[in-house]
Amino acid sequence: MEITIAAEHDADAIAELHTASWRRAYTDLFPAWYLNGPLLAERRRSWRGRLAEPVPGGALFLAVETGELLGFTYLEPKADGRVILDNLHARPGATGRGVGGRLLRHALGWTAQAHPGRDVYLEVLQGNTRAVAFYERHGGRRTASRVCHFEQGFALPEFEYTWPAGTPVADASF
């Protein structure tokens, strides 16, 4: 498995993987009309936009094996001095193979180099118990709990997990 930097032409593949991941993880959380309706089109618009006009200091990494996109992670510096790990997804069917762990370690290591001294945080829906367990196993500290309001008109409780600056990172290469 190789970790690479995404390019503009990767947007649709990222959107398709993102949609498949949400459909699997959020079946019992998101309304069916959203998961089975506008989700893919929204993800395509979002990733095409992010790759066409990248956020300064941000990064989008892909996990690729023999030409297949297995996962991705997106990081963006925020005005509060932290870096948000805004997405971390492994292709359904490729979970349990270390894709998420590799991407997370890579993201933490990259942040330590590109944005030294900044904490990394993410937001995860409380009902996504598999992801919550993954982040806790990988050293994330629960630092907040709140409600996430989706522009589509629904709201769900979420946790924030943080990896403080200086958190040891093993097996990361950039």
C-alpha cells in the first residue's frame, strides 16, 4: 500500500469511496432519503471543489494499492491553531487491513512536520461506534461532546477527539 497526495483527477473516485463509506457506517444514523439520494452528487461537488481550490496548508492523502483507492484522509489548518482531520475513510471491504491506521499515522506525522506544535482533532458521530473505538485505540483523547447540525435538516450527537502536538507517531512516512 502506498500513501500519495491526491490530484484534481482523483475527485470522483474519492467521492465514490466517501459515499460508500457513509452508506455503510451511517445506515442507522442518517435518513435513508439522504444516503440513497443526493449524497453522491454532494460528495462529488465537495471533492471537486476542494481539489480545484485547495486550502492553503491543507492536504489530501490517498491509500492506493495496485491502482485501487483503498482510503483517504483530508487535513486542514484552522484559525484556532489546530488542524482538523476532516475525513478518514477506508473502502468498505478493505477495513481491518490497516488502511485507516496507516492513514492516521501518516496524517499525524505530516501535521507534525507541516504544522509543528499544532494539535490534530476530528469530529465523529457518537453513533459511529466502530470509528469511535478506532480513534480511542489509536490514542485519540475525547475532548468535547456536542451536536452536529447538518445543512440537510437533521442533527446528531458527536464527539471530538484530539491528538496533542508531540504525540508519538510510529511507522509514518511522507
